[in-house]
Amino acid sequence: RGVRQAKPKKARGPMDEMRQLVRILVKVFPQTQECLSVVQEGHGSGRSSEEQIKQYFASVLGEAPKPEWGLPRGWGGYLAELFSWAKGAGVSRERAMKCACRRPGRCWEVMELEIGRLGLRPQEWPLPFTLQGVRAVVGPGEEDPSARDAAGAEAPAAVEIQDQEIKYLQAAVGLLRAANRERSRGEACCDKQMLERAEALRRELRAMLDSGGGPNPGEQRGEAVDAGGAEGRRAGKKRFQT
């Protein structure tokens, strides 16, 4: 008697992914059950058609983000997008996937503890979803560490760059003021040394501007230095910030 060969597992297609998403959404948002006449809940149950799935999305999602057909980022990616829209703050894919699970041979289940930690209160979302209606229901919940860490990694670098720009601007303005002050004093008392110091300060400022990057710094920003006086300082500040 020959050995029976196991049939190869059929690959999941876009319709399978969308049916699965609908089953998850119906569990997370039980008030949407009435928006779908047929939901596959296990063996022997009916299977939602493409038309029914699209009608479900049209009846439920309203102003919320719509899933891309086939879910290239998976159901967790879509839940993360939907929850982030609702909260107005980032919810990671990993955190969103903790809100629903399916054990072998069983239906999808909602992880109420994780849902509660996010402060989502999905069973209270009004249909169809609107940003105003959903935000009125959603609570603050706990901060998503994954989303916080991703944002936190960028924050120190941004602050450091901003501090460097401020220091650069302060130094440039200080040189410009010193150069104008020395020139004014030198012209008033015909002091050649003061005029020479003023010119040396201007050369130092031009060198700093030329090394500071940006399009044609010597031409665009140097014009502000040559203008001199209060008008030159105002023009110089404007160019330093560009």
C-alpha cells in the first residue's frame, strides 16, 4: 500500500488577506457585524465575496484610512495605520498586532488588555468612522515605546543641528556688529588702525560665511557684510537664516 502524499499548502491570495482583515475588524469593532451579512468564522461558514468586503469597508471606514487591496504590509500594518489615525499619535505595527490573535483551530480573538492599554475603546466608535467622532471616544492610553523610541532617536540630532545653527548665527552677527562699530569709530576720528581692524573683522566674517555652506555664500551673504550699518545687519540676519 503506497504512502499518501501530503497536498502542498495553497498560497494565500489577496482575497484571503482581505477576508482575514474583515474577520479581525469585526472582532475588534463588534458594532460593525451588522455591516457584513456573511463572515467566515471557521470551517463550514460562509465566505465573504469581494463585493461584500468592499461594501463593508464603505459602510464602516468613512473618513478612516482605507486598506490597500491585498494588504502588502499585512493586517498588522493596516491596524497600525488605523489606530494611529484614531489616536493622532504613532502606533507601531508590533503593538497593533498584539491587539488580535488567532490560535490554531480557533477563531480570531481580541486582546482586550492591549486594546485597553492603547485607550482605543473600539466598541464605542460611531459608524461610519469620522475623525471627530473617533477622537471624542479614544483615550490617551499608554505611550507606544516603539513609536517613542523611533521619534526619540531623531530628536537629539535635530536639537544638536538647531543649536549649531543658532551659535553660527550669533557668531556671524557678533562679527558684523564689531566690524561696523570699528569702522564707524575709525571714520569718526580718522583712526587708520580702527579701520584696519574693521576690515580684518569683515574678512574673518566672509571666511566664516564661505565655509558655512549654502548656495554661493560668498556672493549672497557677503553682500550683507558690505552693506554695513543697521541695514546691513538686518539683511545679514535674513541671509544667515536661509
